[in-house]
Amino acid sequence: MQSTKTPSALTQIALVGTCVPRECGIATFTSDLRSALLREATGISCSTVAITDSGSYPYPNFVPLEIDAARPASYAVAADFLNVSDVDVVSLQHEFGIFGGEAGSHILELLRRLRAPVVTTLHTVLTTPDDAQRRVMDEIVMRSARLVVMAEKGRQILQDIYDVPPERIALVPHGAPDRAFVDPAMAKHDLRLADRTLLMTFGLLGPGKGIESAIRAMPDLVRQHPNILYFVVGATHPTLRHHEGERYREGLVALAHELGVAEHVRFIDRFLALEDLLQYLSACDIYLSPYPNEAQIASGTLAYAVSLGKAVVSTPFWYAQELLADKCGLLVPFGAPDKLAGAVSELITNDPLRSEVRTNAYARGRGMTWSNVAHQYLRVFSEVRLERPRSSAEIVPLVPFGSKDRELPPLAMARIAELTDTVGVMQHAQFSVPDRKHGYCLDDNARALLLMTEIARLRPLSPEEKRHTLAYAAFVEHAWSSAQGRVHNFMGFNREWLDPPGADDAHGRAVWALGTLAHCKELGHLADWAAARLLEFAPPLTELISPRAWAYGLLGIDRFLARFPGHLGFERLRSELCDRLHRRWLDTAAPGWNWFEDRLGYDNARLCEALLVSGHAQSNSEQVRAGLETLRWLSKHQTADAGHFRPVGTDTFGVDRLYPQPFDQQPLEASATVNACLAAASITADLSWRQEARRAFDWFTGDNDLHIAVAESDTGACFDGLHPDRRNANQGAESTLSYLSALTAMLLVEEQQSLSLQSADVSQCTSSPRLGARSA
């Protein structure tokens, strides 16, 4: 089957289970599943964390880490590693016996610490668990986003015994190789067994396989079919071999001798590679699956036999009942060698029956090929990526608006200091480490300069902050190309520009930062520099075609004109750019689409803010109305059903007239909305806009779709966005500056409120003789 591309969000999968070369059925399953996932999906990586016993195994390179099954601390280390690796989903292969602790309880140490969603494949589902097994199973159910079973019986048990909701259960068949439907005669010829009727059972040898029953059926079969030969293929299970050596196998050999059929029973005592195993299986005329107990919910060996179109005789354990229904095999009672012999004999002598069973089995096996199984797992993985269970430490409880517990965080600048060097602020980070290979950009340095200007209105800058502010200003200065009258945006870490002058939005941001700095009397000589440089930076705005560049420029021009009111050149420039932005809205807006462009993009609320602020400054009621209407429309579409703020997701970008998609969510959108809503509140005196600003700000502190804080109040760091299931682990400049800008704006409003209340109190005291006398 041709490979298909998985959803872009799904890129890293981690499997946890035993892994080849360890001799274990689950190890084979885990390795086969990984290979199938990589074959059937492009653009994903898939690693395996191997559960290891006391043995030492030369694991392949795709195993980055082992878990010592007997050590709880090893599970904790694995969880930490997977969290740091930022995997999208963990596929856990569960069997009680492969994990340490009572009833395999050590695996819970991993599940309790994982941040990724977990899909648990249950290779055993017990109907009558003991107390320890029940406790372990209940917690696995609780901590798994999905539980995968391989038979309908497993689904039924999970619902009836463990109270698992049906929507959390996925039925995915056991995988099997996709091989052509061939006559056994050809394969028997290659094994030099063309004259024999071959029976076969394969798998790791142990008492739970029922081989004794099959050997006890051989005397009857040999009498009726003297050329019959029974292959028992597989090494003794390593755990059994560790405890008692080869005693079990030797007992089977002794039983064959005792019954006089030793010449008709052949043991292949080794763990076969897949191709060798399939050669034996292809040569098999009839496959035997004589499990002695009903409570067997899956069997990889039986899945392989059916997938290759073998005529199967099996006991009626749960998995066999389903897989061999509709004449895909014959079922015989448990512990009844005579019945088993009778069914085998019937298949040998009845050619039409044997052909019908084989044909039906092969047809059923087409749905069990690894390619089909991998697609089903990928679908489940993509679904659960949106349903990530989080630890209680990550979840932020929602606090009703107006609560005293909703105090604003402190303004912490440690993260910005870490991203800043003598050149300026670096764009990106890998986790919290500045990423030098991506260098710097004017966008972020203009944002940083703007932020420092706003902080200076709030409190005096520290000596370090003053040095940083000067570095940001120098970056803006250096970005200007007087020859082209435009700005560079991207600079490498080697201080060489990576792009020619001409970046529209970066130019607009530079004007915004310069205009705001020009109005900041607290920064003295820097403010004068900014005002002077704006005389050169601002006029080229008329040559730009980006509405966001106009909007950013308008916000800077507004601040410049607050310092130099009546400046005719800047008055005309503001009028022209504001008219352009308003005209863009008039030309584009339509019923149901009250916006400036055919598409929503990034920093959307800045368009509303610029039109609103500039229209108000020019006493243009139509422009003010348009700014308010578009902001209301945007706010409506940035509100989740639960009422919290949900910014326009990046999945929205690039599609005409597409209403906001929920992910990925960017801090830039929350910050822009905070500032636009505060501007609306200031201009209209409508306090509901201030509430809208607070709602957008609370997105940073955890009032969002995942109830996870996106910003760290102690450092001022902000993660680079919110995915459907987790935060982006990186903490770059744009995100951190967005958070600090929003926080500074909120703190400035809070300070203004405090000053207004103090002024009102003083006014009331001086106007009232009685209060004045008390004060005295």
C-alpha cells in the first residue's frame, strides 16, 4: 500500500514495550508495529523505549533508552526522557508479566509522570483480576487516552468489568505480514518435505500453548496418515528457560517417544527470523493452535496463520472464536486430543473443506496486514493528540472573573535578559536556550524597544535594562538602509544581514517603536534620537502594501503626534494610512465577514487598534465605529464555547474566509487583543472592553483550552504557543515579548486606576469640611 502523509501535528511517536532482539512475542509485535508505522506514514519519527529484564541485548539505534523492569527509578527516568523529547504520543504495549512490581505496578511510575497522551495496547484483558491486578488495571485505564484491544471480547470485558466508556476503546486487529496466497506444496518442496502432510505450531515454547494436547492427538493421526509430520517451531520462552532450563521441552520430547510418534514430531529449537518463520509457515498444510485456556484475548501466532491463508484447527479460546468464525477455521474442545485429531483428519481428507477454510482465512487476513493495522493506529494516535491527559501540577484551575486571586503577576525580566546580547535580542530558543543559528530580526528588536519604552512609563529602568534598550535601539538604527529607504529584517549571528532591505511589517514595527519611544520623556536622549530618526523612517510607509505595516506605523505616528501635535507632515501621513486601512475594510467586509482582508492572519487585533486610535485622534466617527465593529467581530470569534479566550490559530492562515481555527495558538494574538481592547476601553469608557482585555490576558496564565499556564511569572518567559495537546516547549523572543507587553499594558491601566482613585479621594477630602476636619 502506498505511504500516506499523517496529519502535520503528528511527528514523533514513542513505543514502550519489549523489543527485539529480546525473544518475546510482545517484542516482535512492538518492532513490527514500529516498522509498519514508518512504512505507512511520511514525516514521522518513531523510537522505542525497551523494557529490559536481567539480560543484555544489542538493541538497534532506534532504541534510545532502556527501562530496567525491576527498578521503579528507571521508569521515572524514561518518563523524564520522553517529556524532554516532546513526543506527540506514547504507544504502550501492556502485559502484566513484562513490568516489575506486584502485577507489573512499576509501569504506573511512568504513566503518572508522562505529559504525552498514552495509547495502551492490552495484550491481556482479565475477567477475574486479583486485587493487585485490578488496582494496576484501573490506573492504566485512568491514565490512558485510548485502550486498544484486538478482539471484540476485549472491548466487552473493558466495558463490563472495568467500566471503560466505549469511546475510549479502539478495536485494532493484531498485525500480520502481507504475503501471497500460495499452495503449501511449493514451500514443502523447498524444505525437501514434498511427500509429507505438515502440521505446525510456532511461538515461544511454554505450558500455556497446549502442545501436549497436539502431541497426544498424533497417534491417531499417524495411524490414518502415516506421512504426517508435526513441526513445533520456536525456542523455549526465556523466562521459563531461566527458571527451569529445557525441562518443559524435554518433557514434550519424552511424551512423543512414550506415544511412539517421535519420528512424526520435529522440534525447531530456535527463535526464527521472520523470513525463516514464514518459510515454515508457508509449507504448513494445517496450523494447530491448541491453547488450553479460554481466557486468551490475542494470539500473534494465530493471526499470522490466518493471514497466510492456513487451514487452522484451534481450541475455542476467546480470540480464536472471533478470528475463526464464519468457516475461517475449525474449533475443537479444550483438552480433547481425539477431537483435535478428528478435525485435522477431516481437513486432510476433505479437499473442498480445506480449500474453503483457507480461502476464507486469507480473505479475513487482508484486514490484518501490518499496513492496515498501522493506518488504524495512526488514526487513533492523531485523535488522542487532542485529548492529552495532564498531570495535576500542570492544570491551572479556572478562577471566576473579579476574584481577589486574579491579581496580575509581577513584571519579571529575567528571560528577556537571557535572550539579549550586545547585538540585540535573539529570535528563537531551543527550550530555554537561545538559538544562535537563527540570529536576530528587526521584528523582535523593535518589539523589545517598544516594551522597554512602556516599562519606563511604569518604573525606572535598571542599569542592565538601559543597556539592553540601547542595544535594541542600535539594532533598529543599523537595520535602516538610507540608500533604499527601507529596512533589513534578518541578521545572522555573525552580524551579517540575511535579506535585502524591504520588509514591510518589520518597517512598520520600527516606526511603531520609534514613535512610542519619541513620546517617552523618561528616556531622555533616546527619545530625542527616536523622534529624529522617525523623520526618515516614517515617510516610506506610503510605499508599503501590507495593512499590518500601515497599522503598526499608525500606532507609532499617534505617539509621535502626542509629543509634536500639529506636525503637518505626520498629520497627512496618518490621514492617508488611516484612510487606506478604512478603505480596505469597506472593500472587503461582507455579511458574516467583518474584516479588513479575505483571510485572518497574525497580530489581527492591531488592525482594529490602529483604526480605532487613529480615527479617534482625527475625530472620525466612521473610522472609530469600524475599529470597534471589527474588534467585536474578532472578539466573538476568539471566544470558546466555555467563555475563555481562544486566539486565532495558525491553522487558519492561508485560507480565504475561513473562520478562526483553534490551533496552534500564538502569544502574539493574545497580546494584540489585550492592547486593542484596552484602547477601546480608553476611547469609549466602556468597561466591558477592559474585561475583554483581562480575558485575553488570562490566556497566558491558564484560562485557555488546555488550562495550562503559557507564561512563567517568576522569569517572564513565555512558551512559543499552545498546540492541541501541550505547550510548545520553546521560549523564544516573540512569545516572551508578547507576554511582557500584555502584562505591562495591564499594569499601566492598573496604575492609572490607582492614581484616579487617589485623586478622587483627595478631591473628596478637600471639598468636604467634615472630612477635612477629620483628616486634620
